[in-house]
Amino acid sequence: MPGVKREREDAVGVLTLDEPASLNAMTPDLLGDLASAIREMTDDPGIRALVLTGAGRGFCSGQNLKAAQILGDDIAAGVMRYYWPAFRALRECRVPVVVAVNGVAAGGGFSLAMAGDMIVAARSASFIQVFSRIALVPDLGSTWLLPRLVGRQRALELMMTNEPLSAELAKEWGLVREVFDDGSLREGALALARKLASGPTRALVATRKLIDDSEHATYADQFRREIETQAAIRTSEDALEGRNAFLEKRPARFSGR
């Protein structure tokens, strides 16, 4: 059945957009299933990281225009009803999210890739905005996410020219963390996700929120917010395990001896 494929690799949940005939183009059904899949996976306390990828030749080709009428006459209300829950689920996920981009990430698919925490890409992957080509502005969070990842000038260049960005150049610009040969993408994404899963997930996710919130905070506000967050999580099981493991590796230097 089309939708999102769910798999588990130890402590990592793998979610695959599974409508390859359309290059996993967005529909309300597909994104609704993605929101459900994220919720189902993260309801399991044994899941400590997620990988999001696409089936077939592409990650996500943007919105499926044949399904656009489902959004209704009030496009803004339709997008917030059908699409926002999946994007929000990624941005507020209780575990780190690695996005593995195979093939094209176009339009809203580009936005979807950026909604995770880290992007890895196949060598054949490409990223393209496409919106101004059809006389529209970028959507689904692109104008918030892209400048923060690559800077204002490069974001405008991608959005105004519609030139595709290769995986290698995306890495050079800081959009992509690592590029893998196509056949190694899944294992490369899983290796990164396992590394994150073995860490203090609560602290990692709190770090994500602090960075997101810092954009409109003063230095003094952020200084205080950091220590308040530190105080809130320092007694968590994650934090205690992490500190103990750290001290065990460096007893002479950090134990006062």
C-alpha cells in the first residue's frame, strides 16, 4: 500500500516515502501517513533516532499537483491542515532525525529534507527550489530554513535562479553533512543515526530547540535560557548515563585525582 514504509534497525527507526512512481510527490495522504509514522515510531521508548528517506529514484519531487484540489479553495488553511503536521513532527521530534536524500529533492521536497536535523545525500542527489519557475514563492518553510543553512546570498541564488544544487556542492555549502556513493547511502545514514542514538537524545533535542529559538533572542536571554535548560535536563537518565560514561573514560583528568 502506498504511503510511508516503517522499519526498525535496533534503536533507529527508518521511514521511507514509498510512492516511487511519482518520485514520492507530496499528497495529503502521504504527509498524513508520515506524521502518523513519526508518532508511532517515537511512541516506542526504544527508538532513539530516525532516518527519513525516499524509495526509488528520488527523495521527493515536491507537491503532486494532481492532489492539489484536496487542499481546497483556502490554500493556506489546506496546507496547514494537511502538510504542517508532518513538518512539525520532524521539527519537534523527540529524537534526532537524519534525512537521507536519494535522487531529487525538489520544491517542497527540498523543504522536507531541511526539516530534519542533518542531511546526508547520495552522490547522484540534487536539490532544486523550482518555485520562481512557476511564478510562485518558496513554501513549506524554505525561506526560514534555507538561509539558516547556507546563508542569505546562497539561499537567494537557489530560489531566484532555480539552478539545481549537486550533492557535492551542497556539502561544500554546509547543507549536506556527507555524500555517499548511491549504494552506500542507507548504511551511511544508519551509521550517523546510530551514533546519535547512542548519545544523550534529550540533550541533543534540547540543543536543537535552543538553536531554533536563538534567532530572535538577545544574548542575555539565550545565556539564561541555556542554563535553565541545562538545569532541567541534568537529572535525566540520559544526562546521568552520559556523565558517568564520560568520567569513566577520563578518570584522572576529571575526577579530581
